[in-house]
Amino acid sequence: MKAKQTFRGVVLKSRFPVQSELSRTRMQHAAAPATGPAKVRVGREVSGRGGKAVAVISGLPLSTEALEELATRLKKLCGAGGAVRNGTIEIQGDHRDRLVVELTKLGYEAKRSGG
């Protein structure tokens, strides 16, 4: 298929239509967070890490600074390294059981996810 020609200074028509004000408000209401307890999940991932297991904690309703503090506390508990990425906490190694117990002590409804 031949590529379409474009010229400098010409604004090309967008492929996506502009959203109307009504559809924007519908999307905002649909994306509103549900009230109630947060669903904190503690899973295990190995993809993209050279076969090494990482415990991933997702669903925490915390700011980035609070996630960093909690990650530091959990890393010290497990004696392992880790990071905060995209709103999730990653702890090196398979420490899911230990992490679920600690998160329930802190008042979160944490569950193990995955196998």
C-alpha cells in the first residue's frame, strides 16, 4: 500500500472524531472509582525479568509518596529489593504470603492472586 503524502504546514484531518461534551461527561462518570474497600492483590510475575520471580502488589489507593514509604517498609520486612512502578509495588522474590499478612495487619483487604 502506498503511503499518503503529507505536506508541511497542512493540518490533516484526524482519524478520530472529536468527542462531544455529553460523551465526555459519560466517560468521567463511568471512570469514577467505586466506593468501598480497595481490592489489593498480591501476585507473582516472571515475565521480562529473566525468569526471576517478583511479587507485585496492585490496587493500593495511595499517592506516589505513600506508595514509596509502604514499599520501603515491605522491602525491609522481606529483606529484598524492589521498586514502585506505574502505581504498583514490586518486591524481588516470591514473598506473597508474608506480604498478604503484613498488608492485612495494616488494614488493607489483601488477597493472593494467581497460582
